[in-house]
Amino acid sequence: MKTLLKGGIVVSGGGSAQLDVLVDGEKIEQVAEHILCADANVVDVTGKLLFPGFIDAHTHFDLDVCNTTTADNFDTGTRSAIRGGTTMVIDFACPNKGESLQYGLDLWHKKADGRSSCDYSFHMTIDDWNDEIKAEVPKMFEQGIPSFKMYMTYPAMMIGDKDLFYALEEIKKYGGIAGVHCENAGVIDALIEQHKADGKLAPGSHPECRPNATEAEAVAHLLRICEVADTPVVIVHLSTKEALAEVMAARARGQKVYVETCPHYLTLDESGYYEADFRKAAGYICAPPLRTKDDQNALWKGLYNGAIQTVSTDHCSFTLEQKEAGRGDFTKIPGGLPGVETRGVLLYTFGVATGKITKEKMAEVLSENPAKLYGAWPRKGAILAGSDADIVVYDPEADTTIKGEDMLSEAKYTPYDGMRTRGSIAQVYLRGKLAVEHGEVKIGAAGTFIPRTTGTL
Ligand SMILES: [Zn+2]
């Protein structure tokens, strides 16, 4: 059965135009003005925007962390994702230190296969370096995993400079890329010690122990290591204007640096940590922390002028009950926010509708660029003949209000509660199937693993 989406505005990074989209099975067959097709089911999408299915290149589902497990697994996390227009997630396979990469990859397949409502892939976390791990790197590429993740902080996952350097060199041999979590672990630890000694144990201490400079220092540090290794790199969840300045300095030296930021750094600020209600404040705890309005403005500007290439969520959800673990000690609050369901509508509302970015830029940073950077293009991230028929039908007139109780995430709250949106998602198609209509998820575990090749952004 063919489906013909008629009368919508097809949006891509290169421009927008009123075009019909003919879908045959799982693929887009044709994109053109006035398509006629007698045997197609015609869907009138006049006045709607058609975005390529959003790709969230930064999620953490079913992750054991902070002495607990994330509220969302692949079942609930991907249902929440597709409801928000995300037709593919790239989660982080995360073997513990001492475990092999293959063990981590097999484990993440077990968590995701047959349970996901959107398509998916994994980045491979490297938190150890030795001859065995080194020998496994090419085997990851063979299994469709060309991207990796390393941490400059968190004792359970952090990798020292020497191993980071070796890993970057090895990944480069095969044309892959690494994303790195950049925060200065030592200084943060010292500030935490001082805050604890002073009895400052409330959530408000969280941003005070992770000031902007601790991110900027780590970004600068990483980028000098990449300069020596002569490798490109992705700065994940960049949150400060100072860190972005370090990226611009590295680019001026001729380095290739990609930047990801997240909706929460674009729309929320650190004032939430000082809410009198512990649960409310704890609900905002993530690392890097929420910053200032000044940082928000720098990030929007970075998106507008192309300094920032992607917006992913870093969805790492905990219920407010789980966050209670840190009442009386802010360092024990599980860190991470739910967000996989709200990314598209937030980017449209606070970016496109306010004129901070264009709708074409939104398509670029949510769909096209992650597909290109992480080797899924043009199967994903494009409304082109031959691409997977992953399509978000956005109704720019159907305003709504974001409410925690409406979310499908098991976090059961949203940091964006009460925000009024400009427009909302009318339908989502996943490989030609109508997956979401007016907020209702109409498919089961229809998602599949998408093997990727080396990227081309
Ligand atoms: Zn993350």
C-alpha cells in the first residue's frame, strides 16, 4: 500500500518547499510537486511542516548508574521518543571497566532488540584501554558501530589522557569518531569537598561545584589532545559560552570539532536549583548543570551561525522518588533529565517561533546533521526518494501545554512542565507506518537496529 502526503511543506537544511511525498512500503518513492497516484492512500497535510524523522543521538535507556537504574528502558524510552517525533535514537552501550566492548554491545542489543518503538543504534563507550579493547575497535565497525564515547569525569567511566589519546588514534584509523563528556573531575571534587565541609548540602550546591570554567577547561584540554592526535571529535552536551569559545579557538587552529547541545541548556537556567521544594530542585539535576540566560543566548547564536551542529537530549531519566536519594546530600541525587519526548516541540517553540533559528536549521540540527555525522545518511535524516519514510508532520498552529502527567516517560515528570508550546506534532511515520497520531502511539515494538557506516558531515 502506498501513502501520499499531499500539500505539506517539506523542510530540509537546504530549504523548504510545498511538495508531495509518496511513500511505498518502508521507503520514500518520490518527492515532487503535484504527485498523482491512483492506488495511494492520500493524506491531506496542507499547512503542515514535514520534517525528516528526528534523530536523538544521545540517550541513556536501561542504564545502571548512581546506585540505581534509569526510569526508562528501551520499551518506555522509545515510546516516549517516537511520540515526540524521534524516529531513531543512538543510545550509549556502556560496558563496565573490565568488561569487553563486545559484552557491552551484546548487552545493549538484549536491552533494545524487540522492545523498541523507534529505530536505534548505539555508540560504544570506552572506559578502559588495553590490547584486547584495542583489538575490538575494528570489530565494532564491522557490526555497524562507528562512534564511541569517552568520559573525562565520573570515576566509574573516566579514562585518563594517555588512554584517551590511544583510543582517539585507534578510532581514527577506521574513520570513526568519538564524543567526549568534558568536565574537570579534580576541581569539581575539590569544590564538592569544600561545600560539604561548609554544610552546603542542598541542590543549589550542584551548579556551584561545576562552574562554567570546569567545562571550558576540559574542552580546551581535550581539544589540545585531539590536536596532537590529529583527530576530529564531538563535544557532547556543551553547555557554556566559555566552552564554545574554546571550540572556536580550536577551529581557528584548523581542527575539526563538532558540537552537540541539549534542549535543557537552551530553555532552562540554574535558578531551578534554588527552588525551596527539594524535589522540584532535584528534578533539574544533571551534568553539566543548567547554566545562565547568557549561556543560553550563546548556544542559540551558535546554532544559528552553525557553530553547533546537533541538538540531542541526553535523556537519562529518574523519578522524583529516585532523586530523593540525595535529600541531605546533593551529590547523591541521580543526575539526568527526561527529555526525549519534548525536543522537537521545544526547538520549534523557543527556536523557530521566536526567530532564533529557522525551521530549516531545526531540520538540520535534529535530523540531517546527526544522520550525516553518525553515518546513517541518507537512509535517515532526509525526505528524499530512497530514504526511509521517517516523517514528522508538524502542525504549527496546534499549540499545547507540556504537562508531566501527559508524558510517556517513566520519570513521571518533565522539567518543562507548564510551558506553552507553539504548534505540536500531528503525526509521525516510522518507515512508512503511521506510528503516532495526535499524541497516540499506534505501533508496538516496530523499531529496528540501524547499522551505521563512518560519517560524512
Ligand atoms: Zn549522556
